[in-house]
Amino acid sequence: MRAEKIPVGILGATGIVGQRLIALLETHPWFEVTAVAASDRSVGARYEDAVHWLLPSPIPERVRRLVVKECAPPLECRLVFSALPTEVAASVEPEFARSGYIVCSNASAHRLEPDVPLIVPEVNPEHLQAIVQQRRRRGWERGFIVTNPNCSTIHLTLVLKPLMDHFGLRQVMVTTLQALSGAGYPGVTSLDIVDNVIPFIPNEEEKLETETRKLLGRWEEEAFVFAPLRISAQCTRVPTLDGHLECVSLAFERTPTREEIIEALASFASAPQHLQLPTAPARPIVVREEANRPQPRLDRDAERGMASVVGRIRPCSILDYKMVILGHNTIRGAAGAALLNAELLVAQGWLA
């Protein structure tokens, strides 16, 4: 337990990811929400009056009385979590970083920039070294931007990481079945999604194919070197509320046995587990042996929604193996990812 909690702000606090962040931070041992910011139509209102609260838990008592601020400095905090739409984040996040704030972003605006770390703490914590170059290039003395990936990318990459380390990876084919909450609120209309599957999510396939290679690559002093991995993605929207399912086929450099795959996944642990970060799952990857698992309704809340759940591991007649991956898209895939990044920053001394 830290003697004094770190004040944090939420940009885009009224959206679904902002709400998830507020709920996750309610009893956090390190952080305390001291500022909420949102669009102009909410500025000046109390949070409880500005938000259409969508979570089953009530609005935390302290946050409900906070007055919504403009998404611009100054805010009464040192660190901000950004749950802003991409087009807004593109200009707002650098403004905060330039003003000395640490920005943990869930938006896609800066993920692929050559000096911005794109982080999954179990996968590539060493990429935080790019912060030094980011500050130098942009003339920022204290502030910086760190991003987390797309929701589907996080769960895919978590599973690929131990497999790549143990056996090497050559090719990945992935088809996603993505939940409605991933589209935000109000999201997809009922007339479009009921009795239907939508085989297109704008920019989603490009994110999966590109972000995964950045995450599994390396930082070399002044630049990111992307992993030499071939990835083909197809992304669909399905009538599930929470939990993205991914059907994945893999080609390895050294083909493992099924037992070796299971052992590599089930035993995987990394920096968040070793550092015992508050939001880190004890088991980042949960392996299910049942023939009909994982399923969104049954498995999305594994490890408080912070784990990737893997099942149906079996040989593939075209590549080497195929499997099904499931993950909670608004917890580990969004709000929880940004929160875990912030905890890693604290643990490694970046907030000093």
C-alpha cells in the first residue's frame, strides 16, 4: 500500500471505457480519481448528471459529485487516462503531454507513431525505453504518451508472446467475433445486429495486423523494429454484449506438441506478475480443456476480466495448430489495459 495515492484524471470520462476506468479505480490502492473531463456538452455538470451510466455497479460516491472539466490542461492530477475518440485524442493527448502530464491512452491515434510505446505489460515492458526518445524528439520535459493496443490485439498478442518465445512464429490467421460493447455507446443499432453478423469493422483488421507486429518486435535505441511475422485478420461484429472471441491458426518455426503449447501458455508469467501489480492477473493466460470452451458468457470474467482464455487447441490441416482465444474487451481490452500500463510506469519509476 502506498502512503499517498496518486491523483489521476479521466479524459472521455462519460464513455463506456471511461466508466470502466472509474469503476476499476474505485478501490485502487495506488490511484485516486480527482478529475473527470468530457465533451463540451458535459462541461460544468456534475458527473452523475452528465453520464449515462451503463455498468451494473453504481457510480462511485466520490466521483459522482466531481464537476466535469474540459479536455484540456490544467487538471488537478499528474497522470491522465485517455478514453477519448481517436479524432479527439490526436490533438488533445499531445497537448497534455506537452504540459507535463503522463498520458495513458486507450485511443488509436498515436499507437503506431515511431516514438510512442504501444504496451502490453506482459509482452513488451522494455518498449517503455522509447519514452526517452519521445521526450527528446518532441521537447517534452516531464510529460509523455504511452498507449495500449486495440482490444482484439491485446488478447491475441498475450497468447502469441509465449508461443513465439518458445517455438517461433511464422504465420498467423485470425478471425474475430467481436462484442457489441466494442463499438461504444449507443454503438450498433438493434436493426443491424439482431439476427445478424456484420463482417466489417472499420480499421480493425489493419490494427490487428500491424499493432501485433509492433508489440512482438523490439526497441533498438532510436526506433521500433517490427516482428517479421505474417498476419491475416478478418473481423466481425456479433450480438454478444462483452467478450471478443478469436479463431486463430498458427504456423511455427519449430512445430511443438499440443502438450508443449499448453505448458507454454499455462505457465506464462511476466513483469506484471513478478512486480505484483494491483490489476495484474495471477494467470494472464487461462487454458480450458473442455471441447466447447471458451465462451463469452462463461469465461470473459476470468481473473477479474484481465486474462486471455484459450481453448480448442488442436492440429490445423493447413498451418500447424489452431485454437480459440477469448478476452473481455472493455476490461483487459481497454480500461484495464490502460490501468495496468500506468501501474507498470509507477513500478518502474516513470512517475518520479
